[in-house]
Amino acid sequence: MAGAEQLCPKYGRCIPADSFRCQIVSRSSLVTRVCYDEAKHYMIVRLKQADYHYCEVGPEIVQQFLAADSMGSFYNQNIKSGPTDGPFDCRTHSVPSY
């Protein structure tokens, strides 16, 4: 469909947003949007103005992330990737097909 929203994570390819449940975040200075496809355990997080993708993320992690007192701290401690890997790094976890 022309004009349909696309999610375009850095280091990933653009995909249609229609499979995701997206939430605007206004209570964090770092995290501004979280989009999650529960069926494929795939999350796209907007940090300020850039989107990053995370693979094999269970729904309990997303719930904890959205409910965290500090989403930025939760992200840095539980989701963020390092130089070569991370708990949900799509370089080492399966990227779903769309």
C-alpha cells in the first residue's frame, strides 16, 4: 500500500509497520518510541531520532522495559548491545523475515 508507514532501523532494512504495536514514549529523555512484534519477538526502539532493532526479545522484557522507572537505565542495562554482541543483538540472533 502506498504511503504505509515503514520502520527503518539503523543496521537493518525497512519493514512495514503494520505487524508492530508501537507506543510513543514521552517520559524518557532517551527512548522516544517502542515498536514490538510479539509474534516474531522483534523490537524496534527509537532512541532520540534513530531506530535500532533487537531480535528474539520475549514479551516479558518488553513489559518490564515499558514499566521501568527509568527506561534509559533499563535499556542500557538489559537491552543495549556492546561492540560485538548483546542480549538481543540482531548480529547474533535471528532477524525475522517480513
